[in-house]
Amino acid sequence: MAMMRSDLGIMKILHLKKRGCFLLKLLCLVVLVLIFCEFLVYYVVIFQCHWPEVKIEAHRSSKQSSASVLKAMFLSDTHLLGEIKGHWLDKLRREWQMERAFQTALSLLKPDIVFILGDVFDEGKWSFSQAWADDVRRFQKMFRHPVCTELMVVVGNHDIGFHYEMTTYKLKRFAKVFNFTSGELITRKGVNFVMVNSVALEGDGCTVCSRAEAKLMKLSYKLNCSQQHYPLYRRSDAECAGEDSALPEEKNIPFKEKCDVLSREASQKLLWWFHPRLILSGHTHSACEVLHNGKIPEISVPSFSWRNRNNPSFIMGSITPTDISLYKCFLPLESRVVTIYCIAGALLGVLILAHLQLLNSPFYFAQHLIRKHKAV
């Protein structure tokens, strides 16, 4: 009798050990999938990106050449959700994706300067003081950066509202946080950038608009590159190509001036005043390359967030006073990450069923069907 109790006790201990070992394996699988999908996938994808090469003056040494090239990153339309429309799960998922993508890019690519081309927030145009402060705090956490990398932010319509919603208060609030001034000239390594508040280029003579145009006119003779939120005028995205351009059913939808793109008049003013080497814009959430006046390129930068597209990206630019070379770096596909989670979940389910002997093996159903077929 004592031996039977002893044997039962040993069997119970072995059973508990077996169960504990199985649970540990399941936990390891879950942790590995989480680490890959939430951390490592960003390194795997962004590691494949590289800074494009530019032409360097022949008399410079390789060390001097490298030091003279400005490495700039351009991203757009982060749309941090606010308290009105933002669901907590949507915030958590999409903001984590942007934080990991941005921090991984800084770690691997080490840019000199990063430009965010507007629509930093989704509800900046509506936010009261407390909600604005909360959104700014989250932004500063997500887009933290070392002192060796500058972060420059352009204002967008979701940050201060469209022209009819824009107020001096909203503009000053944004400028205070991001040190943004429309028409400000930024010079780094001999390359000039002008930050443009494209919302203020309405052309109706309003106070903010008049002030913005006056500053731009003063700087018109110094411009090399221009960053703004609205694209310059174009009829639609019909001529845009590439895997991250607008969807086929959206490409032929006509753009509305002063809403989807700048007006023809404002676009011509910018081109006449500055004759820029390059224009970078956001707003549409999709990629596009346009040539203005047959020689001035404009690059529309896609959204950086999974909330706006399945395949977000950013632009990497190697820039000198005489040359510009651009490269597009894609982020992980949201659909691919979801697929990995689904496969892992299915595998987890099969392993649990097999362990509970509800399945004699992962291939129980297949074996049963084969036997049944042979019997027939």
C-alpha cells in the first residue's frame, strides 16, 4: 500500500514537471514571437537601408568628403491620436510602431538631421491645453533623439487646422514646442532649407498669411531646398507610380486647391521666388514624384504610420551644396507582422491541443482522413 502511494506521488511529480516544462516552452515561444515582431523586425528591415552616394569634389579627401555630406531623414504625417477620436488600443499599437521604427532608424543610420513634414498630431486643431500637453509629451517620448541629431518639425493642417480654423494662438502654441517659424532659413553644411507653413499660403491677405508671405519673399534669393506640408499644385495623383503611391481607385480623383494641394497661384509664387533644387511635402499619405517647370523635382513623402498605410516609409537624403541623392527606406509591413502573429497563434493552439491529447499528434486529422480514404 505504501509503495502504491509512493508510486502515485512520483507519477504526480513527473506529471507536474512535464506540464511545467510544456508551459515553459509555450512561454518561450510567445516571448520569442513578441521580441521578433515588436523589436527585431525593425532592425531586420531598416538594416537593409543605406545612405545614397553623392558626387564629391575631386580635391577632397575621403574623410573630408564624408564630413561635408549632410545626412537628412524626411518623414511625414505621424498623426498621433488625440483624446477625441483615438482608441487606446489604436494609440498603443501605432505609436509603438512609430517609436520603434524611429529609434531603430536613428540607431542604425545616425542621421545629422530629421525633418517631420507636418501633421504631427491628429487632433492638434481641436486640442485644449491639457490634451495638447499630453500629446506633446507622447511625441517627445516617441521621437526622442541624441544631441548629435537635430529634429525639425513643419506645421500641418491637423496641427493648427485648415486656413479657416487656423488661429494665432494655435500657431504660437506649435511654434513654442517645436521652435517652428514659417519662412525660417536653416543652413547645415552649406545646404539651405526653408520651412514653409503651407496652411498660411491662402492668398487672402489675412494677418498670418501676409506675415508668412513677407518672410518668404525676404528669403527667396537663398533657397536650396524647401520643406512644407501641402504639395504644390497638381491635378491628381494620376501620374504617380510606385508601390507606395495612392491606390489605383484614388489616383484619378481630382485634388482640391487649398485643401489637398496648394493653389496654382501659391505654387507659382514659391517656384518664382525660390527656384529650389528640391521640394519635399507630405499631406497625401502616399508617395509621388513630380517635376515642376520641367526641372524642379517635388517628392511627396508617404505617411510614417501604419494607421495610414500598410507600407510606411521615410526618405534618406545625402545632400551637399551642389548635389542631392535620395533613397526610400520602407518600414515593416503591418500585414506581414499580423501574419506572423496568426501563424504563431495557430501553432500555439495546435501544440496545446496535442498536449491535452485532444489531438494525438498535430497531423491527427490528416492521418484520419487518409485512413478513411483507404478504407473506401
